[in-house]
Amino acid sequence: MFISNAYAEAAGSVQGGFMDYLPLVGLVAVFYFLVLRPQQTRAKEHKGMVEALQRGDEVVTIGGELGRVTKVFEAYVSVELAENLEVTVQKTAIQAVLPKGTIKSIK
């Protein structure tokens, strides 16, 4: 009585096209150039730095320890943190190679 009948209206024509997906394509492109590409270049630079490690380099580990590389193995390096104190860490745990003489200037 009080409720009127609801009839389906004529559905609009459905047009699929490239313009419907343009915002999604734009979002993927922005994500690639702002997130993925810089991360790939940082990873490539870090890999080159790790491969170039050699005895005598002064390094900082991910944990923040400063030390001098004493031995280089295939996947590990031995780092001297103080006199008679050497630790073995994975090469990937080396965060940065410091300029020569940095450890002396800090102590």
C-alpha cells in the first residue's frame, strides 16, 4: 500500500576501454619510478661495494660496529673491532665502506 513498486531502469551502455584503466596504469608507473627503481639501484650499488671489499678496508656493519676488514672469504668477512677482537660477519651485513683513517679520527 505505502510502498511503491521499484522497476529496474534501463541499464546504461557498458563501454570498456583504455580510459577506464588509465588511472591504474598511472598508479603502477608512479609506484615503479618512486619505489622499485631506486631500490634496485641501491641494491646494485651495495652488491658492487660488497664485491669490492678487501683487506684493510674500514667498514660499518648494519649493527653499527666500526672495524677494519682482516680476512675476506666467499660469503663472509672477518672484521677487527678492537685489538685482539675479531668477529666474522656476512658480507651483506656491511653497510658502508669508510674512508681510510676514519677509525683513528674517531678514537
